[in-house]
Amino acid sequence: MSRRDRQRRRRRNRGSTLTRFFALGGVLVVCAVVVGALAIAGWVVNVAQSAPNLSTLKPLTPGSPSEVFAADGTSLGYIWSPDVHNAVAGSEIPQVLKQATVAIEDRRFYQHGALDYQGILRAAIKDAVGGGNSLQGASTLTMQLVDNLYLSQKLRSTRDLKYKIEQAKLAEQLAAEHSKSWILDGYLNVVPYGTVGNQEAYGVGAAAQMFFDKPVQKLSLPQAALLAGLPQAPSSYNPFSDSAAAKRRRGEVLHAMVVAGYITQAQANRANRAHLEIKHDNAYLFHKQPYVFDYIKQQVTKDLCPRTPTNCPALYEGLKIDTTIDLRKEALAQQAIANHASLLAAQGGPGSAAAGLASVDTSNGHILALANSSTYQQTTFDYASQAHRQPGSSFKTFALMTLIHDYHGDPSTTYYTSKLLAPGWLSVDPTWTVHTAELTYQGDINVTRATIISDNTVFAQMAADLGWAKLDDTAHAMGITSPLDGNPAEVIGGLRVGVTPLEMADAYSTLANGGIHIPTTIIDKVVFPDGSVRNFGNPPQTRVFPYDEAYEGTSVLKQVITSGTGTAANYGCPAAGKTGTANNLENAWFVGYTPRMATAVWVGYPQGNLPMADGFGGTLAAPIWHDYMQTASGGYCGDWTPPAQPFQGTAFFGHFSNAGPPVAPAAPAQTQTTGKAKTPSGGTGVGTGKTKSQYNNPALYSQPPQPGAGTTPTTGNTGTTGGASGTTTTH
């Protein structure tokens, strides 16, 4: 073999060795790739298997404001919620909006399954070449629906491979169970479209209303294209914050629709030239009857979340709240107050006096009207349900019913002497002086007559005989919820906290309803998103007085209207009630009722307890009551049915009565260090000498424009302090 042949052979052998080496290396690489691929595939399978199945997950429905309705079905507005979701049926969503969404978000939506493998491959190649993150944008509408319906915000925020695997698995399951139409409608109902006025719009129903102030069914092509472009970047394309960016994005959507064959280029051009036509809508912020609306929200919160009223998630679940408010009666109440605006303005104080009215259906406790003389722009403080004020002589009704019920006393045969009660007449508070409003006295009169003319001195003596604790028990049983302290002056309205018109209407309704107390409610029922219903319109009923006793009390109070201090309330139909005038003419009341309605009217100054020029309940509050009840009754003029067995009371004999010798005169009460003293009849009295400012909590008044009660004691303030030195004048 020649040298050349040997060299050629060595080169051939060396090449063969290299070939074998590279071949072996290639095999090893392929094996490694295969092994790696198998490992990755195994990991993917393991992640997919460990991921939850669709059947085990509950859809994450976006929060939504709850809507409130009046008794006639009129919408009063929505309870504010940070999220607004208004689901609409697929048939109500315009086809042009569906086409725009498919064109810009998932053009091959109708050609691929749950996953778009072509789109994923294109995105992966683009990411590999350009180093981008297009893969994240390769989600189909089905995958995006899974995101919004089933995957938590925490999981979505990771956006890692594990998340994508779980998303893909759920998307496949969702696509297997539902049609393309269902998936598209679902997506359009839950995807976020951006923020308007600190509220996030979820779904096209809310978005159409919040961005264009119109229902989704009425969207035009330019508006549909604008909405379809928002989900990709709601903040960046928000037309209220960046109109130029929103318009560019709308153009992209219109171009995509042309490419997809949904519209022509000419249609796209016309739509591109259109203005954005956005209109800020306050449908989810505006409330009809805002005072009423606030009270509704307060009560529904207590009803649904009694343990956590300050944090009630149920309010943001899209409830339908049916209420008892009667918009006709509400308007009549406002008008009745407006009828006497000049009288309110002529009271000589800091501006016009204010008025509040509360009206209740006596048969079921339904609140019919809550009216104010002020506007919501002037103050958010609702006089009808929030103003705790001294009720004056309207509180005497509770003493009258204590006499009738607790002692079976006959108001017509129980007598007291109407006279000036000078200091020392009451041992538990020797400084307390009581006189009548007119400074005239009737001598020996029965309780019926004392009620008709509203004689303070008779009721002060009778309350001492009945027991102040018993009087408070009667008031609470009839419906008063504000705290009572057993003060001697409470019988003529000298309360530490005061009462609201709504409380007084509630309490008097007990008599109107024949002695049965039904707590007031403004919530009729609540309908939950799943269709379940909770009823609140039938509150529990409690019999406080037998019918004959309630009828007896009503018979006395009817005479207040026909011949007493409340004649200005008389509109010709059977009705009963009582005037109330607080000390120094600071608060004027009339509380009255018919068999169907109980209504309380308060008049006073919003700044606090300030004297009025003509602050008598019979001349200032009764005319408002008259105007409202005359129109609100709707022509009804019925009377109470007499009891089968009339009330058969007997004369009540107490320490101060003069109808006969007192029974077992009580030993002098001993004043305790707390300022309270017990009497044999079970009452309590105070003689603390507290000033007006101590008995009026400024926190109970509106801020602003109601800075609180006055802080300077005045002569004769006992009617408001309940036992301080001075004299009492109420009517």
C-alpha cells in the first residue's frame, strides 16, 4: 500500500470517527430534548390535573349597586357601590357591539375552540424573535371569560405558566358546556370597561349607561366600537380622561371590523368622523327623595346586617329593594309644609323655622312619607326621622293612657285642681314650678278636660301620682325608642334627648290601630339576585291596650281637635290628636291620627331650641297636619267602631287628685345621691337643677347648619330640662 493510500485511509477513518461522534452526540441531544419535553409534558399534565374543575368553582359575579323602589314601583335610585354591574340578556346586546368585540379581541372566535392554537403559535414565535410578551395577549374570549368568572384576582395577577395552564383547562371545560353565543354574551356581561366617577363599570349594560347615558340597546356603531376597545386597557382608553387615545382606539376597532368583513370601509370612515358622543351619567348616583333614600339605606342595612350595620356586603349584591314610601303622599306632605312657608319665615329667629313631617299606615306600620322644609343641598339632616326635639304637651298622651291602662282610671271622673304649682309642691324637686301657658287656671277639672285644654299643672300632678317610670313604660310600649329617664317634667315634654316625628307617629299609631303596636318599617321586601325574597313588610304586632282602652283614649283625643287646642287640625273627618308646645315656644308639634294614618308634624329652628314668635303647636304645626291629612286621606272619612263592651273605668285617687281622699298616702320620697328618687307608685323623679345645655346633646342636631342646642340657661327652662329650677310653660 502506497503512502498516499495510507494517508487517504487514515483521513477516511478519522472522518468516520467524527461522524460517529457527532451522530452519537446528536442522539444524546435528541434524547435529552425528548426527556426534557416529556418532563415538561409531565409537569403540565400534573398542573392541569391538580387544577380545580369548573364544576367545583362558583362564578365570581362583579359587585353591583342595589336599586331602591317606591311602593308604586318607581325607581328611587341605587345605593352607591364601587362596582357597577348591570347584566343584560344577550338578545338586548346589539349585534354591532358583538361584532366589534370579536373583531378586536378574538377574530377567529367562531373558527377555533376554547384555545386558538394558531394564535398561540404566532405569539410564541413573535416572542422568541422579538423578546416580547405577545403570548399573554393570545387569550381567546373564552379564556378571558374564565379569567373574569372563575379565577381570583391574586391568581390572575401572577400571569405565569401555571396560571395559563389552569386558564386553558377551565376554558376547554367551559367551551364543552356552552355555545359560542353564550360565551360571548357572558364575556360582554362581566368584562370591566373602566371607571367613571369612582365607579367601575362591569359589563356592557353598566358601561353603556355610564359612558353614554343610554341603554345598551341604543348604542350606535361609533359608540359600540369605542366600548369594544376599552377592555384591553380601560384606563388608557377612557374617553373622559384621554379623548384622543379613545378616538385612536376606536379607529383600530373599526379597522378590525372592516378586516373581519363586518362593516365596509365607507361605514368605518363615517364612524371615524363622528364625535365620541360620551355623556357622563349619574343614574347610579342620583336619588329621588334623598332624605327618604338615606333612611331606606339605614333601615335596610339594619335589617340585613343587624350585627355589622357599618359593613354590609349584601348592599353591593344588586338587590332589588321594595319600599313602602308613597310618592303621592310624599308630594302632598312637601306641599303641606310649603303652604305655610310664610308662617315659618315669620317666627322672628335666625331665618325661617324648619318643619318635619312623618306619616305612617296604622294597619301595618308602613312609612308613607318623610318630608322636610329644607332641601338636601341645604342640609342632609332629616328632621322627620333624625331631629330629637322636646315634644311639649304631645307627651301627655302617654300619661293619659297610663291612667286608663295601668290604673283603669276614668279620665272623665278623675279630678285634679288646675292651679299654679309653686316651689315646694313636689318633694323630690322642691324648686320646680309649673304653670299653664295662659297663666289662667280652671280649678277642679277632670282629666278629659285637662287634655282638651292641655293643662300642664293637672298633668304634672297626675304623673307624680301615676309614677314616672310607668309613664315611660307606656311611651316605650307604644313606640318611643329614644331614652327616657323618669324625669318629672317628661309628662309635659321635658325630655333629656327628645323624640323624632317618626317616633311620635309610630306611638300614636298604636291608638289608631286599636291598641296594637306595629313597629314602623320603610322596607317592604328585598329581592336577591338568585330570586330569593326576604319580607319586612309585616312587622310583628304587639297588643299594648285592649281595644276598649284604646278607644277611650281616642275619644278623649278626638275632642282636642273638635273643641280644644288642636282645632286648626280639624278637616271635617273623625280624627284624634294632641298639640305640643315646648318651653319658651321653642318647638311646636301636632301629632294626630285617623283609623288609617298617623302623622306627626314638628316645627322649630334647625340651629337648636330657640324661641319662636308664635310657636304653639295648635297654630304652627296643626295647620300643616290639616293640609296634609285632608289631601292624603284621598276622600276617606271613616271612624272607629265602638267596642262591644265599652270601657268601664273608675275614678283614680292619687296623692294630688281631689276626686276623693287619697289612697294610702305615700311616704315622702328621699332624694338619692344620683339625683333620682323612687315613689311608692313606681315612678322616678329628678331634681338635679341641670341646665338646658346638659339636657340637649348637640350631636343629635344637624351639622351644619344645625350647630346644636343653646347653651345658656334661661328663666323658666324646666319644661325642657325635666326638673331644673324655674317655671314650665308648655301647651
